[in-house]
Amino acid sequence: MKSVNVAVIGLSHQEAPIEIREMASFSEAKKIEATSMLLDLGIEEVIILSTCNRSEIYIASSTLDEDIKLVKDFYSRYFKSDKISDYIFIKKKDEAINYLYRVCSGLDSIVIGEDQILGQVKDALMTAMELDASKKFMNKLFREAITTAKNIKSTYKISENPLSISYIGVKFLKEKIGDLSDKKAFIIGVGKMGKLALNHLLDEGVTKIYCCNRNPQKIKELKEVYPSIIQVEYENRYDYIPQMDILVSATASTHTVVKKLDLPPITKKLYALDLALPRDIDPDIALDSNIVLFDIDSLKKTSEENEKLRNELSEKAQGLISESISEFHKWKKTIKVDNTIKSLNERCEEIHRDTISYIYRKMDLPCREKRIVEKMLDSALKRLIREPIIALKQIDEDKKQSEYMKVIEELFDLG
């Protein structure tokens, strides 16, 4: 009997540019269709994981190399593009297992340790199980990978060390100010960085957020999503700054948009966050004792330290992954003997039926005695095969295990 092995064939952010990943993305409907097609090709177990950063097909197979080729060819045919094959990666056996664990744990993500991928892997497994495409082998592998990822998350808390400059900036403000919920914030520029800052300030409970942008239409569009924000005309920005507790500037301007010479007197503490490059805020405003200014460089240092820490923690996390994979391999060795054990149990059941039938023909026993005889015979037969089964499961060497299986099958006439 050939042993079952695992492989992953697909595209990820490591090898494939976004335009290729978009081309090979599986919608929910496509996942169902593609899974069915792959099963029809004779592949034993299939799980499709498709996110914005990866499109991957995991398979379990006893004819691994042939099925890997089938899946690789399938990608190009299904998505009708020859370009895809240039970017496809293939990992099999131990390399594929380790890769799955790292994907699950967020260690293969663009942002190391991110949490979203774990839920996406769970969903991929559930979909495959509902389609009856994932059976004993893959169910066990994915569940162990998911459990290990949760263990890594709770043990090392990798995702709790933020890398986003805007997120770090808002956290800096919270550390300096404390509770932000009763503070007024002013955001100049609502591009990507400005929107992120807006989200983080809202998450911290800030309810009074003023926004301005050189193009006022962008504020109007933003108000449809965040109706609580207060629109300020760009030209009037200096009139509002002295009223604020927090100032965030994140424009794409090539020159300073908050100049010290144009800034009215600041009579209360103002925390300013300059998220632009080149800088939006004149650094000389920090000469005012009422103004505390953070720029990208001061925040970037924290981001880089956090990234370094994440990388160190990911190396430690690999230790937990290796332990779990070792346990999975022990389990995998036991499933190799499943058919032999099943045949052995069936042989015992056959002997049990024949023996009971013979006894009942020869003896007229009351119901109570019949039940006792049946239980005793069942117990005796189980005791007979218990030791061989335990010994068979505990053999580490593949060749020796195969020899033992053959001996048992011959001795008990399981052919």
C-alpha cells in the first residue's frame, strides 16, 4: 500500500506579482467548481486556500508526483493563461507541511504574524469538508496546523507589535495623552495614511474629528462612510489648529502645509503627528513648549524595532511548529497500518460470529447467558489482537513496519 503524502501547488506574494495573483483568484463559486474538477481527476483530497496574497491548492495523494503535475496544468487551463505557470511554486511532503504551518501562523504573510490568515485557513478547511474533499489525512493536518497557530498566537503575541506607522503614531499619542475619547483631532490630508489615522483614532474612541483636504470632494466622499467627521475648508486650517488636542498631517504635498510663521498662538497642549514624506509640518513648531511633534523618523524606529522583534519571535515559533509536525508524523505512521488493523478486526468479528453461531446451535442458553458468552468471547478476541496492534503502531522504521504488517496478514489469513 502506497503511503499518502501532501503537496501544495500555487501562487503567493513571494513569487507572483499582484496582477498574476488577481488572475488566479478563486471566488467561492470557483472554489466549489475547481474542487469538484480536481476530485474528478482522481486526486484523493483537495483544499483550496485563496486570499489577496495567495492562491494555493493543497492535495493529499498516494501518487503525489503525478497529481502535482495534474494540478499545475489545471491552473493554466482553468484560468486560461499560460503566464500563470511561470510563477507557480510547488512544495511537497515535509516542505509542504512546514509551509502550511507557517502560513497558518502568519509567518509567511507580508506582515509577519498577521491574524487574518488563520480565519481564512479555517474557512478553506470547512469548505473542503462540506464538499467531502478533505478526509482523514487533510483534516488532521489542517486541524493540527490551526491548533499550533493558535498556540503561537497566545504564546508569542507576534501581532501585538504593530508595524503600521499611523497605528504606532496613534499609540504614541495615547501613551502621551492617556484617554483620547474626549479629545479633538484634526487630520490634514485624507489619502491612504490619513484614512488609516482616522480609523485608528476612531478605534481609540475619539468622537470629534475634523478633516480637510486640498480637494474637498474627497472629504465629502469620506463623510458618506464616516458621517461623524467635521469638514473644514483647506484654506481655513490654521483657524482650527489652536482648538485641537491632536494634529495629524498626511498629505502628498511637496512643501510644508503647516508653517510656524502662519500658525496662530497655541495656548494649550497640542500633539502633532507628521506622517508625510516630505514633511508636512514645519519642524520649528516644536520650539513652542505647548507643541509636541512626532515625525516619520521618530515613529519608523519603533516600527523597525517591532519588525525585528517579530522576526525573532517567528524563529522561536518555528520550534513549536517543529514539535507539532513531529507529532503529526507519528500519527501518519499509524494510519499506514489502518487497513491491516481494520482487516484484523474484521477477521475477529468473523470468528466471533461463526463461534457464537456454532455455540447457539449446540446449546440452548437463556438470553442472559448468551450475552455473557458474547461479551467474554469478544473480550478474548480483542485481547488476542491488542498486543500485535500496539506493537505495529509503535514501530518507527517504515521497512520494519511493512514486514510486521505482512507477517500479521499471513498469520491471521487476512489476504
